[in-house]
Amino acid sequence: MVKSNLTEQESLENKRFVKISDREDRGDIPQSAWRPLTDNYHLQTWKGIQMDKSPLEIAIYPMLIYELQPKSIIELGASTGGSAVWLADQLELLGINGSVYSVDIDLSLLDEKAKANPKIKFLEGDCHQIDMVLSTALLSTLAHPWLIVEDAHVNLVGLLNYFHNNGLQSGDYLIVEDTNKAMWEEWSDWEDREFIEQMKRKLFSLKNWLMKHQDEYLIDTYYQDMFGYNGSKNWNSMLKKI
């Protein structure tokens, strides 16, 4: 009986965690839905601080945080600090003794309320030189499990390689945001065409990197597909380090 239960558990794990080669570049949420879902990002706040997260991530992330119980959350892309405050508050609400480290190239945009949060350490620096911001010495002091949320939109492959080679351990999670190609197709008429084209390539860059690390990073379909196949603005990018 014990052997049967273990086999069933292993079967469930195998269905939940899959390789990138087993996934498609598509999502169940229609492309036309993404403009109303993201059009008012600038109006969305947490504790009065602007916070650029879609309602789908706001629903999914707390569940992942509760399951993972991260001791360290690393956010790449701080902006006004609203997202970092929200992540820190999730730790507190869920009774998790952890800290948030949030990186941005320009911290002058930070809201004063975000700066005052003792659970957050804001670090100013360029993600093209991430080793100058999150040094290997600093990373070695951060307790695991880690949850890394990439929302900087620059040097993606360089960032993935850096954390892969410097600290990510089995059980840690990595989320790469805004890899939904349909969302960016819907915003193709936006005035910053160069940025839109860059974002359209983000999933391609992630997929190519994951193909080289298929046995080390698996997609957690429990969260990835909670609202339909790739039902968020992050396609095939909720990753668990094996």
C-alpha cells in the first residue's frame, strides 16, 4: 500500500512539473482580453502606491508564496516600490519570516512609504551588471527558499545565467514576467514600438534558455495553468529549480 501511494504521488508530481519541450507558445485567454486587463495599470495601487500586476498574478502569487514559504524574495524592477510592498505584506500576512530585495536602475521613483518598509531592501543598479548589485557575497547570505521575480525586461539571459550559476537551489522558484506574446500583440499600436518588439522576443529568449536547462527548471503547471493554459501575462515562466 505504501509503495502504491508513493507511485501515485510521483505521478501527480510528474503531471504538475513539466519541461519546456512539453509546452506550447499559446494561452487560453483571448488576445483581445489583454487590453482591458492591462489598460489601467497606472491606476492600480497597493497602499496608495502604484503597482503593475495583473489581477491574475495578484490571485496566483499569494498561493505560491504560501506553499513555497520563501525566506528571500528577489524582485528585479522596483519602479515605485508598490509591488515590493505588496510582496512584503504577503510574507507578513502569511506569517513567513522573510525579506524582499528589490532592484532598479533608478530608485528616485520610489514612493516614500515603500522606502520606509523595514522588510524591503531596495538596491540601485543596472541589471546588465547584476553582479555589481546582487554580488555573489550578498547572495550567499540570503536564506532559502528563494522566489525570484524578473520584471526588469533587460538582459534576461544574462540574469538567468547569473542566478543559475550563483545561488539558485533545488526547490527555489523563478518567475519571468510579461512573456505573453498575445498581450504584446494586442499592444502593437503603442507608441514605443521598440519596447513592444523587445517584449515580443522575451518568450523566445526564455524558451531558448530553458531548452538548454530542461532537466534543471520545470514549469509548475498548477499555477501556470490555473486560469486556463498559460492563463496569465507570464507564459511558460513559473519555474521550479529541480
